[in-house]
Amino acid sequence: MTTKFIQAISKLLSSAPSQATTAIGVGTALAATGYGPLSLSVMGLGAAGIFAYDLWNGIVQGHTIDEIREHVKATLNAQQRQQAGLALGTDFIASELGLPEAELLGIDDLRRPYDILLRFVQGEIDSLEDLTKELQATQDQTLKAINQLLENDRKLEQRLNARLISLESQLPVAVKQEILPNIVKEFDRLRDLITRQAKVAPRLDLTVRVYDPTQKEQLQSVDRFIYDRQRVPLFGREQELEELHQFLQPGENFSIDVRWWLWTGPGGIGKSRLALELALQAEALGWHAGFWKDSDLNWEQWQPEQPTLIIVDYVEQKSDLIRKALEAFANGNSTSHPVRFLLLARSAEQELKAETTDDPMSKLIGFQQKDRWWEDFLSSASHTLKSSLNDMAYCDTAEESHRRLGSLSNDDLIKTIQFVHAELLEYAAEIKLLEAADQKTILDNLGSLDSHGRPLFAAFAAEAIARHGIEEVRHWNSIDLAEHCLDREINRWKDSCYNGNPNQLDAAHLNLLTLATFLGGEDLQLCDSALNKGCSIPPFEEVQIEAVKAMTGYTGSFSEETFTPLEPDLLGELWILQRLAGRIVLNGETKPKVKRETFELMKFAWCQNPKQTGEVMVNCIRDFPEHPAVDLFVGLNSKLCDNCEITRFCDAIFKRGLQYGQSNLHGNAIKEFSYLLKTNTSDDRIHILSIFFRGVSYYSLGNILCAISEYTQIIKIHNVNNDILTKSLFNRANSYIDLNMNAEAISDYERIIGIPVAPLNNRISALINHALTLHKNGLITDLEVISRYSQVIENDKISAGLVSQALFNRAVIYTTVDDLNNSIADYSTIVESNDSPSEFKVRAFYNRGHVYLLNKEYEKAINDFSKLFNFPNASSVIRVQSIIGRGLAHMRLLNYEQALKDFDQAIIYPNAPLEFQAMAKVNRGNVFGKTRDIPKSIAEYTAVIINIEIPDAIKSVAYYNRGEAYYLSGNPDSAIKDIEIALTFNTLDVQQKQEAIELLQKVQKEMQV
């Protein structure tokens, strides 16, 4: 981190390559800085799963044989209409495998679950024990057939679906509508029952649902955006899949080969889709893989019979369950096969760290608070267990045990848009064509449509463009895209639910969806409890199942016992916010009524399941921070639930403040932190952090005195945590330096260094800045500051970032004392280390390129300046400077054509600052001078001179260089005039000024002769 942060350039001028023409480019280096199983989706065999499941429950609960027989009879009557479809499924699967039907419990086989239960109802089986034995034998046979199917063919679901469609005229409507989802659901229940009876094992779901755009309900339902539909191929994730397959490789410790790896990324980035793809590939390689659904498994009793991949989504809500699972292995539960836990979360970093940006807020050392999930994960763990959990973490780098899933490339986003658009063009009506020119416009506007490069939003964009055209959609943002999809879904509900009965989709059912979305799914038995708390939802007996089905998607599995949330998550969050704000009002509702009822639902949800509801609120704040309804969250107060959950809510507001700050919305950030300082919470942590980051925001707005005041408040707090105390001192010292209060800054740095119990990295950060400040003020020599940086570099207990910082600063000093070889060596240590943070690698490549220029190693300079473009986090400023530096190197190699190409690129580079465009123009003028195209040379210099916004440091060089060009063209009067103007500026260095005087005297003398 820096005292005044990275200076774009500390000096804009460098020595001329020949004669007197002055090149402008990389200038001096960057200044030294302070540290600132396909879920058996379609199987005719499994329809009796519900019978086995209910029967088993009945036996366990001690029901009599007559009670059970009556229950089974009633259930069979309700299932008769599925039998035709089940027979088709059985015949199809038997023919696919080339097996006799008997081996698959064909339609006439008395071992079929359906026939066993019929015999039971008819009294042919009089003993519950005999019945369970027959069912168990059936289930064993079924499971064997299933495993064979999975090993041989993973596309049965699609082909059976196509067969059912082709046999449409032979199937009753009820069968067509219900066979697929019911078979999926019931067969899964049967398989789970078998698994639980046979052994203790985690239930892993690997459901892959067929997406068929020829079906209107599937093409229109928001269900099409859910990951397990696999609507769009997995574009652009080859590298990530390769990393994940490496994660599956057996470890060195075969007795306890258990590893966990956390993957994070914003909603819609494709974490679950990537995990699903890995699970399918792992299954094909002999792994048991899927998404974990259990919560009460006795892990100590489980012995995996094959390599197992356990995917845990929404890790923020399950951290304690994951800890218990891993604890069983840490306590000695050996495994004969590898076990891998792949954890997925929106943002579950161990520390709240600002991303690398040019924003001053992210350059300050902020208080790196442990994230909530990490605290929950380790909350009740002993020191030994914490060590074991860390040992089990799979690390792909030396520093981090989590992997952030990055944005898709523009090419892959375009592929997604083209794929969805082609589908709509074939199956939907009134779709606008996508021309080649439209694709270029889309490419130019991808960043504004969604700055995170998310495939989900690419699909959203494709649908919006298909219906509204790119010229309208190009002005949208990610919220507009989400609103467009949500609005279309609401219209689908109306068309599906009304059917001439407008009361079917009423306000109560809309509220039911809101409550289910807050709770991550709702047991409909909760309806009456919510009613008793004043929530406007229908009583359980009045829930309209068809309305519920329409709002949750006809195409997925459906249970009449639960109401699923609105998915994908991002649309569910937007639904909540729109209802809270009264922006979605249907069926005669009023805006005030909708807002009031939604707020009551939110309160009930929080009291019912504060952890889940709090997580939804956090995601709302994270994904839609500017939505006005977010402010309504503050209406939840400590009377609603215990202080722990108020703290969780405050965490959400706090994180929104951080997000504002990192988005340069510092005024909004100050408002959030100020609100938290007035909140009735006993959590001192939130109070202190709010003061701290309010200071950071004040600093970023240039209000240095207010920033100092905030840090001083923390410093005066008795017994404040040493970590935040030292960071407050550090930031106050940085602020003092901005006010040229160097003595005060040095005092604060020394106070940090003198606290022996302060975190080591904080003390080292202060030591680096202390040395930097003393050196800049002439209080220590070059050799002394080099010695201090060397002490830091030799400390093997500090972070790689601090080592890189000290190496960088020492290299800068080496350059100033003309020790170019040692300077190059330090920069090389940074760029060659796997542990160096990428931001330092970028700076080191840039500065080393500059030193190579000074050392006349021009090919190496070109190579370093070019390598910068391999780093996505390199800023546009340093990129354009590197292009100019590369052009200078080409010029000094007399490769004028390539030099001009570089300078031209710098001039038109997106977001290039004006002064750098001017630098490129001056250097382009220099190239024309070298090639004796004097008129063009003069024109370039003139373009810089007449622009009043160009800094004097560049104008003075342009005047001097134009004067020389006039001299070479035989116009001494103009030459003298320009050189004299150049000398009136105070921006030329000593050498340049001497050269200008000598040239002036030369021209004047020649005129006298």
C-alpha cells in the first residue's frame, strides 16, 4: 500500500536517444510505495418408490397391517393413471440394454414393486415381514439395473423423453404432464431409501433435468435459467475443470485422503453449473458424486465404497455441518477412497479484502475482519481441530485455500448470447434477427450490461436483445436485464394461473412465494403459523396447488408439501426487493399494502430462520446495493430476534458500506457506516469497524482532517484490539503525510513498531513506510534505507506481499544510485516468484522494463512492457505507459515503423489519460524527425502545444522539440522563439535545460554569420 498511493509517474521526461530531441515516455519508474448418478432421471422401474417410502414409514411408526393396506390402496388408486407410461418406460429401458424384461422386472414380473403392492392390497401377502423382504429384493434388483444403466449410457433421459413425445397420441394427457417429474422424484426417494437401509452414506443429488425448448412451458418458465437444465453448453471453463480434476487426484496420505476446496463468485457466475459438470465427469470416472442434501448424517460410521465428491452449495448456511463432517475425519475416521468436499459460496473469503483497484480506499490497509462463514466454520473448533481443518484445505496457491471463479471472456459471453438467440429464433415468436453489426455492438457494451462477465446475465441479455433489439438494450445495465426476465416470468404466471379464474393468482399466493424465497423453500405446514403472526398468506387447506406449480415451474419436480423459492437466486432477490418497494403490484393490490405485507413476511421469516433469511438479505444488499428497498432492512430491530442475528444484519449493512466504498461511492459508504454507529447493538466490533471505514471513506473523498479524526477516535478507545489499533495508527500516519505533517507520521509509525504484541505484518508495514518517509525527508541515507528494506526481505515469517513491497522499494533505490544490476535482480525476484501478488508483478515488469531502457537492453525492455498485458488487473494507465515505453525501445533500435504503431496505439487506447496521449504524440513527432519528415514532426508537436489542457511538463518538451524541427527545416526565427518559450517553463531538468541553451546559442550564432 502507499503513502499517497501509486504515483502514475513521478517524472515524465527521459534522456534523448540522440541529438537534442527529448523523448517522453515511461519516465522514471513507479515510485517506491508504502504498504498501504444422473439422478436416474427417467426410469419406468421406479414409480413405486412412493409406495415403498410410505410403507416403510408406516412400518417404522408401528401402524397395523390393515392401516398400511388401506393407505397403500388409496395411494395405488391415485397412481393408476401413471401405469401406462411406466410400462413404456420399462420396455424402452429393456430394449436399450438388450436385456430380457424379466431382468428389469418387466410388466408381468411379480417382483415389480407395483405388482407386489397390488398383491399386498389384495391380501396375498399377509405378513409385513414378508412384504418388506419382497420389496427389499425388488429394490436390490432395481439398484443393480440402475447401476448398469448409468455405466452404459448417460443420455437415457433425453431419448426416453423423445420417445414419450413421439408416442404422444398413445398417452393420456395426465401421463404426459406428470410422468417425468413424478418418476424423477419418486425414483430418487426409492434409491435414497435403499441407500439408507443398506449403509450409512451421504445423500448426493445429481439430478439433470431435460430442457426441451419445443415445450412452451419450458421455453417460457424462468426454470430455464437454473443450472441443472444445462440449457447452454459450458463455454470457457476448460481451465477451471482441469483444476478441479486435479483436486480429485489421490493425495499422499491414503489413510485419510480428505480435502475441501472453497470456490467463490458472484451470483450467476456459474459455480453450480461448473460443479455439476465436474460431478457428471467424476461419475463417469467411477466416483460417487453430487450435491449434498443430508444434514444429520453420522459421519463416524460412514466408510466410502468408492471415491466420493460431495458438493456443498450455499456454504454460508452450512458451515457448522461441514465442520462436523470434516471433524469426523480429523478424529481418525480413515478412508479407503478419496473424499472431496467442493464448497460453493457467493463470497466466503477468510478476510474481507478489497480487490486490487486504483481506488485509494483499496490501497489503505483496512481492518481485515474474518468473514462470517469462516467464524462459524471454526466457532467451536479446538486448536487441534483448527489445525486439522487447515491441513485438509486444498490449496492451489501458496496463500489461499479458496478459488474465485472469474468472469467469462468476451468471446465466451458472445457464444452464450448467440446460442440462446439461435434457440429463440427457432422456437419462439417475434424474435429480432442478430446481424453481424449487432454482435459488434453487443461486444462493445458487454461491460455496461454486466461488469462481472456472468453467463447468467449473458443469457438474460440474449433474451432481451431478441425481443427489444440491441439499440435499446445497449443502454441497459444488469438490473434492467434481471427486471426484464422477472417481468416476463410474472406475465407467464398470469397466463398460466388465470385461465379465466383471476382469483387463482391472488396476493396471498404471491406473499407465499415471497416467504418461501426468504426461507429458501417453505414447508406449507408453516402457512398457519405465519397466519397467526399476521402474515397475509393462504391457510394450508386453501393453497391453490396449480397456482403454486405455475409460480415454481411446471417442468421441475414438485411436492405438495413444500413451496420452493423463486429461482435463480438473483431473480428471487429482485422479487423480494421489488415487493418491498411496492414496485410489483398485481390483482388490485395497492403499493402501501404490498410494502407492508412484504415487510411482515420478512420479519416472520427472520424469526423463523434468521440465518437463512439473513443470508438472503446479505445477498440482496450485495447484488442490488442501489435498490431503494435495501434501506427497509433497517426496520428490523433487536426486538425481533437475539442479538446474534442483529449483528448478522449489521454485518450486511456494513458489507454494503464496504461495497459502496470499493465502487467509489464514498458518500453512500459514509451514510451506511453512520447509520450503524446509531444502531442499538452490543457488538463493539461493528461500532469500531464503522468508525474505521468511515475514516477510509473520508480519506478517499479528500477530507483528510475528518479521516484523522476518525482514526484518532479508535486510537483513544481503551483496550481496543491491537490489530485495528495499529491499522488506525498506520492510516492516520498516511493521512499526516498528505498534509506534510511528516513528524506526526513518523511518530505513529514508530508507535506501531514499538508494540511487541502487534500483528507482525502490521509492524512490518509500518517499518516499510517509516523507512520510506525518513528517506524522502533526508533523515536517512540511500544505504541506510536499503539496509532497512533488506531486513524485511530476510524475514521469513511475513506475507509475500510485504516481501514484494520491500523488494520493489529497494529496487527503486538501487535505480536512483545507478546500481542497475541489483535493481533488475530485485524486480526479477518479484516477477519470478509464485507467491508475489499480481499487482506487484505488474509494477515490477513495468519498472524493470524502464531499467532495461536505461541499461540499453532494448529487446528485454520490449519483452517486459509486453508481458504486462498478460495481467487482467493491470490498470489502463500502466498499460498505456507500457505501450509508450515499448515504442521508445523500438525507436532506439531504429525500428521506426513499429515505434509509430505503438505510439498510435497509445493515442487511441481506451481510457488513456490526456497527458499520455500527448506524450505519445510528442514521441511520434520524434520518429518523424528521425525519418526526416519534418512537416509531420512539427504538426505533432503543434497539436500538443495548442491544447490548453496539456501539462507544462509535456508542453515545454514539445516547444523545445518543435524548435529543433524548425531549425532543421531552415526556419531559425521560429526555432529561436520556441526554444525561448521552452526555457520559460520550470519543468525542464538540468540536462534538458542545458541542451536547450546550447541549441539556442548555436542557432543565434549561425544567424549572425
